[in-house]
Amino acid sequence: MRVCPKCGTVNKNERVTCAECQSYIGAVEMTGDSSYVKQSVEAVAKKTQRKNLIHMILFIVIYLSLGACMIPACLAAHGNLNRLLILLPFFIPCGVLFFFPYDRVYRVILRKRGKPDRYLSESWTIFFRVLAWLSLVVMYVQFYDNLARV
């Protein structure tokens, strides 16, 4: 069954327009079956969790590979890790930007202000992830600049 978003009339699945007000219903079927709704919500949650896990694993691999490349290169070029310690301030914000729970903090702030609980928009999450990737690129550039000074 499809529910009209304008007047709330329940229509048959084969109808594209509402029988009552003749407005466009939409292509998404609305079923009264709670198990269907629960199943679709769980599928979206799994997909989001899988996507976040892939992003996290990729970021950790690149983050650790950078560290694994920097230590031997600094030891070979300079004989000590002093130049690497100079780059340490870039490591911390990069990891914090990626792994900080923005969504949870946003919901806590909304609750404290007495506003309705809602999730942080996907565009803000993408913005913070892009910022983390850019800081990782800055780390790579600083690393190569550091090695070029030998």
C-alpha cells in the first residue's frame, strides 16, 4: 500500500497518483508490515557500518604505512628521529579528525540545548573525513620536504 504524502490517503500499490487528491504518490512502496520496515532499516545500518569500516581500515593502513616509511627513512637520512618528532604535531590532528565521534558529540550538544535529537548531516561527516585525508596529504608533503633537506 502507498500512502499519499499530501492527504494521507492509503492507495493501492499499482496507483501512481492519489485517488483522493490526484497528487503524485512516489515510487517507494509503503507497507504496513513492521518486519519489512525493520529489515530495511537494518539493511541501511549494515551498509553504513560496512562503508565506515572500509574507510577506517583504509585510513589506518595508510596512516601506519606512512609511519613505517618515515622511521627508517629518517634513521637512514639523519641518524636519529629528531626530524620525525618535528612532524609529530601532524600525526595527532590527522587521527583525531578521522576517528572523532562528531555525530555523538552533535547529538549530546542538541540534547543539552533541549532541541530534538537528530544526526549530523552526511555532508558534515564527508567534510571532516576530507579534512582528515588532506591533513594526511600534508603529512606526506612535510615528510618528503623533510627528507629533501638532507
